[in-house]
Amino acid sequence: MSIPRIGIIGGGGIATSHMPQLLVRHNDVEMYAMADINPAVKEQQADKFHIPHFMTDWRELLPMVDAVAICVPTHLHADIAVEALRHNKHVFLEKPLARTMEQTKRVLGAAKESKGTLQIGFVRRFDEEWLAFRKVIQAGRIGRPVVWRSVAANAGPMIKWFTLDDQGGGPFIDGTIHNYDFALYTFGPAEWVFAHLRTMGPEHTALDTGTATIRFASGDELMLAWSWGLPPKCGADGAFDLIGPEGSMTWTRDIAQDAEDGEFVIHRESGREAVKFSRRALASAYDRQMDEFVDIILGRADKPRAGASEGYESMRISLAVLESGRTAKKVYLSEVT
């Protein structure tokens, strides 16, 4: 039996996080072709990762491979994913699933009809750090309902499309979608969102700064205060914690630079407990994520941790947050279909 062939569509940015993992799995799968509109990517990436075939039109790649990893800007996801699924390819699609609900529905329709499997790149589902705090929540160690608070501010990605409304959509779709998905994975279905959003970056067209609250049917909440609107080289203090009626979880910041482990601390009336996790947890998560994709290609797994339905649910929250940010009104998820 021949080794399955994988095509990489889009050779910049996030692709460089996946290709090393695929390269070391050369006994199971072969990175056989790469497509990118920039011819210079052949030398920069295809040759570097020993990919024998390169083309500037991704359509030429599909007949050559058994599976594809789609690593292009968000607004291009749908057209490529739909065509790949129509060709019955296994598809690894970077998050978010698409930019609009119309695009999302097209991908879902193609996934439903395809003999291939669609996996969405929600890498935090493989992250032992995040899985550890999920375990604490679901065990009721700090009580329920929980409020998960995430605060971050910087200039955002330097690649322009991330902060254009019709392409990347800004942080409240491209960045915080990891939080939306993991909150869905932890808390269950979302009920409503309320957001105050604005645009601060002078060259941005996306809503790049603001606050959003997502309320889940369980009563748990995700509270976000994010910005990609600061000037270059400017940052601000961040926050990441979880609070419940019986305690809290906070992250230890003063960890030695060369320490192998990080930690978060569970605070309860009865005392405190430190939970260790590898500081390579996220890097290892990318590794396990590709393990799953390879298993799907080889028929050793038939369902990803995050597939079409998970991609759809996170898109519903993303689009509800953007709509609430534009209208300053509460948006119920039942209205976003």
C-alpha cells in the first residue's frame, strides 16, 4: 500500500507550525505538494520541507493528493475547503472555519456529502494546560457557574489581512475563537452574547478592540477584553483566570525563564493547590493535533475532536459577537443560524 499524500495549501504563517510535524511522520504520510500564489514560497518552504511538487494554483494540487492542510487567509477557506471535500479529500482546515455564515454553510454542506473528513484546527483541545483547567472546572473544584476572564492587548498580527473586516475579521473572530471553542467544549451550548467593540488601528477595517461577554446555557460566562489596535511595539498588562462560587484559578507569573513547567493555582477556602503543566504544552498540542489528522487519513480514527459541527458553533458565537459589537445589543445564539 502506498503512503498517503498530503498537499499543503498556503505556505506562510501557520503552515510552518504544521509542516515540521508532518515531516517527521514521513513513514505514515508524505507531504507531496504545496500550493501558494507566491512563487518564492517554493524555495522558502517547499524545498525546505522536502516537498517535491509546487504550484501557484491550488486546484492543480487536488488530483495529486489524498488529503490537504488548508493554511490560507480566513476569507479564502470556504472555496478551497468545499472543492477539496467535493474531491473526497480529508481536510485539515485552520480556524476559523470561514469568514461569513454563508461560507460556513457551504463548507458544512460539502462536508456532509464528502467521503473525506473535515478537521478544524482548534489546537487548544489538545493543549494539556487548557485541558487541565477544564478538568478542574468540570470536577466542580471551584464551583459552578464559572466566569472565565481573558484580557489581552497588543498591535495584533503584522500581516494586514488579519485586521481587515472582510478578510480576517479582527481578534474577535480570529483570536478569541480559540476561547469560544474551548468554552463550548467545557461549558456546553452558548445562549447569548453582548459586546462593545470599536476600531482603533488607523489602517484597520475590522473591529479590533473591545469587550464581550458570552453567556452559556449552563450559567457559565466567558468575559473577553481584547485589542489588536495598539501601535506597534506597544502592549498592556493581560489577565487570564477563572472564578467560581467556591474558589478561583490563577496563573503563576514569576516562573524562572529556564523552568520546564508552568503552573496555575487553585484557591479554595481550605487552602491552595498548584497544578503543574509543561511550558511546551502548546507546542506539544500542535504535535498531537497532527497525530489526529494522520490517524484520520490512515483510517485509524473516524472523528476529529473538532469537526464541522464544532467549527459551526464557534462561528455562530464569533458572528454574534461582531453583530453585538456593531449594534450594542444583546444577540441570542438562537438568532444566528
